[in-house]
Amino acid sequence: MTIESDQSYARIEKEIDCLKDQLSGRTYDMYELDLLRSAAAKAAGFWPECSVCQNSLEAISGLLKDAAEPSRMRGAVLKNYSKTFRKVVKHLQENHGIVRRSILMRSLFGGMLLGALPGLAASVAGIIMQDNAIVAIGFGTLFLGIVLGIWLGLRAGRRRSAEAEAEGRFL
Ligand SMILES: [Zn+2]
């Protein structure tokens, strides 16, 4: 971090602390302010080498101003809030290898879907060709594929989680 990014992050952190006192717990969670704090910390870390992250810190300051006035957080303001928030997080994920905590579940489901594909394709082909044997093979493969996919997905997810943890890449 540079002095400039340090100051900028310190200011954001202070503002979020104020919001935590100011807003109800439900509103604080709804605005995902803990996640925003974490995103600000990461953006501050990439500040020297990345102009997008410099802009992200500015954008986050703007979001905090909106969050401070819940009565304004509707319609276009709310829409802009979630859009800007998503953009900041997406940049960290795509350009700096930052990952979300949900990575394990996402790997599991990804594996499950991939595993289901061959069996699904065979089942559909069997149904189209009206061939019961192929349908039976398809369903058998579907079950095996799902089990195998979950297992592989979990394994890959655990490995990616552990790597992200060790490298401090979790948001
Ligand atoms: Zn960046």
C-alpha cells in the first residue's frame, strides 16, 4: 500500500465503522458492507499498480455516501449501488485472482453439472432414437457422472480454497 491508498482505505474503514453504528444490522447486511470493506482493502493493496483499483476506491467512497442515507436507497440509486458494487468485485476476481468464500459450493455444483452432461446427452439421444438400451445406459451414466462430478468438484474446490487462503486472495 502507498500512503495515499492507506489514507483512502483508512477513511473508508472509518466510514463503514460509522455506518455499522448508524444502520440497523439488517440494513448493514443488506448493503453487504463487510464485503465492501474487504473489497476496499484489496483494492487499496493493488492501488500502486492498477488504475482501475484506484477508481474502485473512489467508487466505494461514493457507495458509502449512498448507504449512509437509507431513505435514498431505492430505484436508480439502489440499482447503481449494486451495479457499481458488482463491478468492483468482478474486477478483483477477473484481474487480481481474488475469490469469494462460496468457491467450494460453486466447484461442487460445477462438477455436478459437468458430470451430468454425458449421461444426459446419452439419455436424450436414446429417447430420440427410441432405443431403451441407450436410455438405460444414459441414466446409469447420469448417476455415475453426478457422483464423480461432485467428488472431483469438491476436490478441486478444496484445493483452490486452500491456495486462495494461503495467498490471502479471499474477499
Ligand atoms: Zn485492479
